[in-house]
Amino acid sequence: MLLTDKIFAITGGASGIGRAAALEAARHGADIAITDIAPVEAAAPLLREIESLGRRALYVQGDVSKPETAGAFMAAIKEELGGLDVFVSNAGICPFHGFLDLPKEILTKTVEVNLLGAFYMVQAAARMMVDEGRGGSIIAVSSISALVGGEFQTHYTPTKAGVLSLMQSTAIALGRHDIRCNAILPGTIRTAINHDDLSDPTKAEAMMARIPLGRFGEAEDLAGPIVFLGSSMASYITGASLLVDGGCFVN
Ligand code: NAD
């Protein structure tokens, strides 16, 4: 058990990587707070599963791109769970689109959710951790796309590079408060976000050919690394970027 009696909060926890990480953190003994734009009904089975493990589960519906969501989420965590030890900024969107004809609305929305949303949330979580004075761990889910380009992701890759950079700068800003900040960089993981791309056999085959481990990742492949970075096992790791990509980047 790596997170016994810790309080673990995550954005975008209603599905995919966030859902798997929340469940794994509960299995490791943490109480769980989730915020997501999805209605609570979408997360009801997950919340029941967390509670069946003997852990508390808090759900706050909200849009991370609205600055007020961060304050409301932190206030609910403080009131109902009593503090914050691990915070994971995970909510994100990836609407695939070509570059030359990219509508401004898609660009703006992607930046607002992925980059500004991460900033608002990380800042609010850090303020709470500093106020409480017991340190903490902040993890942001960036992407392998922070390091490599993507023809149909020209609006997405800069947001993920921004999130990676945010973790490097906050690692410096928050180190004196014993708050560690790290980025997780998933490769291709089979979740709703890229369901359409992976359903296209030609695209899927080309993507698979680049993965030395010979399979796409599952959401659960990210859960262990997130729990590890949140735990005291990673007590001297801050400002780091952890690729979880089946070896894709080095191929
Ligand atoms: P997902 O679509 O299953 O999960 C994303 C979650 O974020 C959903 O529950 C969704 O409701 C929530 N969300 C979306 N917009 C939101 C908003 N404005 N406010 C609050 N919640 C919002 O996809 P996933 O693959 O689990 O994605 C999780 C993170 O992992 C994202 O940041 C994504 O960019 C990143 N990532 C995914 C992959 C992959 O291949 N799946 C690769 C690299 C990075």
C-alpha cells in the first residue's frame, strides 16, 4: 500500500486514464476526489467501487477550463475530505484536425482545457498544499506529443509541451514547500480520446509498428506510474518527465 490514508485528487477521473488512476490510488489506501465535466451518473459505478474498498469518494462535476472550478473543487476537498496530499491534472481533449484549416474554436478550446485548465487546477492545489504545510505531490498528464510532432495535433502538442514545462517550473517554485511536481507522458493508450483513430486499421497498424512492446497501452498501464509518483517511493523525484509509451519514443 503506497498511499495509506492519503487524499488523492484527480481531474478527468470519470473515464480512461483518470478513472484507472483513481481506482488504483484507492486500492493503495487513499481517499479519492474526482472532478470531471461528465455528470456524476457517468462516474457512479467508479465511486461505488472506491467505496467498496473502504475509501471515501468525492465527485464534483466541473469544467477545468473555468477558473472557478478549481476553487470549488479544492473547497469541497477541504470540507469533505479534510486535506490534499496528491493532485493529478489529467483532464484533456484531443480533437484531431488538420493544420491549415484548423478552426479557431478548436484551437481555443484545446488550449483552454488542456493548458489553462491544468494551470488553474495545479495553482489551486498548490495553494492548498502550501497552506496545509505538509508537502505533497503534483502530477500532470502530458503526452509523448510534448516531445514529438503530430500532423493532426498541431493545436494539441503545444498544450502538452506547456503542461510538461509547467511541471518543470512548479517543481522549482514549490520545492521549498516539499511539494514535488512531475509529468507523465503517455504514448498511445486505448481510451475514448483516440477511439476513432485506433478504430481505423491502417492508422492503427502504422502506430503499432512504432511500439517496441508490440501493443497499445491500456489506461491501467498509467495507474501504477501515477500512484508511484504520488507516493513516498518517489520522494526525491521532482521536475521529472516519465514516458509511459511502450518504448515508442526511442524507436
Ligand atoms: P478520456 O477521454 O477517456 O478521458 C478524459 C477525461 O477528461 C474524460 O473523463 C472527460 O470527461 C474529461 N474532460 C474532458 N474535458 C474536460 C473539461 N473541460 N473539464 C473537466 N473534465 C474534462 O481520455 P484519456 O486518454 O484517459 O485522457 C486523459 C489524459 O491523458 C488527457 O489529458 C490526454 O491528453 C492524455 N493522454 C492520453 C493519451 C492516449 O493515448 N489516450 C496519450 C497521451 C496523453
